[in-house]
Amino acid sequence: MITNIAIASVFVKDIDESKAFYIDVLGFDENSDVTLTDGYRWCTVSHPSQPELQVHLTVPGPPHTPDMIAAMNRALDEGNMHGLGMAVDDCRKTWEELRAKGVEFLQEPADRPYGVEAVCRDNSGNWMVLVEQKAYTGEDFAHA
């Protein structure tokens, strides 16, 4: 039986730079950072309030095919990769704090039927969604 999600991988351009971004800018903690005998680097971070969920920061590489690696690198370069969705207690305040730290935002905080949402990018170009969630039902959404 599956009991929870333990690891989510995020493809990045540079592990050291991404690790610093997630720790210094977003407030995550380092979990592990080891290089295995075949040169593969295993680096994970997690948020202090959710240490059981490790975010695996990894560059595109084997076992993916060369074509897939090239496609992932192009998507990172173009800012077209999806990253994490994160819960925040105050989206507008978090937006201000992260903007002051130089985080690129694609969407300022906006009211949605499910709460307040802002969209930004990590330093590899991955989209990150910040959501200050509120209670909602399906009736809160417009129906066609």
C-alpha cells in the first residue's frame, strides 16, 4: 500500500546554483548531497515544515535518451518546465518577499476561486505556483 509521496524530482540546469536557490531564497533545508561512484549526484532538499517530502534536484541525464535530455534542456532554457506547487499562508506577502530576493514572477498574486495564486520561476526556469488556499467547492467555478 502506498502511504505517501516521499520524493519529487525537479530538473535543473545546475545543482549547486539550484540548491542555493531552494535553501537561501525559498527557505528549504538540505537533506542529502552525495556523488555516487558512477559520478551521479543525488541532491535533495525539503521544506522545514514537510521534511518527509524530499525534492530531488537533478540535471537531465542518463538513463534518459540523448534526445530526451536535449528536449529537457531546451525546455529549461525556454522556461517551459513545470516545477513545484507550494502552499503559502499569505500569497501577497510571500510575493513581496520573493520579489525582493530577485525571484522572477510570471503572474502577480490574483484572486482565484480556490484562493490567491502567484506564479514564478526558480533559477532554472521551472514554473512554481504559490497558493494561499481557501475553502471552495465546484460551484465556485464558472461552468460552460
